[in-house]
Amino acid sequence: MAAITIYTCVCGVQKKTSNHWVLAKVTSHGVTFIPWDAELARSRDITILCGEGCAASMLSRSLGDWKKPAEGVTSIGSVTDLSAVISAEEYELAVA
């Protein structure tokens, strides 16, 4: 029996057949967006995004973080941490 991987965006949407999904790698230097790759999506340091709206919201948040005074290096962390970073309201505004 083959295992089925279910990919879930930070906003809670589960991947179906859409081709608009992207990946992001968050580092202390910023965010790097990467085209969808199922194997890479399984990496712990990769954030899964369902499309342009969530990617734009992540980029916007990252740009806002640059303005904060640096008291040390902060990073967003894992996918589960990002659900708190991108609220439902921010997601709705991003996709509107």
C-alpha cells in the first residue's frame, strides 16, 4: 500500500490538483520563494503556500519584520509557527 502525503498551506487549505502552490524558505536574511516540488515540500525548513495570496502575505510580513530593531536574529520557524503569523484576516485581505 502506498503512502499518500497531504500537503497543507499555512492558511489551512489542503493541496488538491492545483498548480499554483509554491514553497518558501525563511531564513534570518529573508524569504526565498521556490516553485512547487513535492519532495522539497517534505523538508522541515520549507513552508508550503497555496498560492499568490499566502505568498504575498508572507512577503509582506517579512518586509515588516525588517523595520523592527534587531535585538538578535529572529526567524519565523516551522510551518506550524506560521499559522500564528498569518491570521485569517490577513489571509482574507491578501487574497481579496
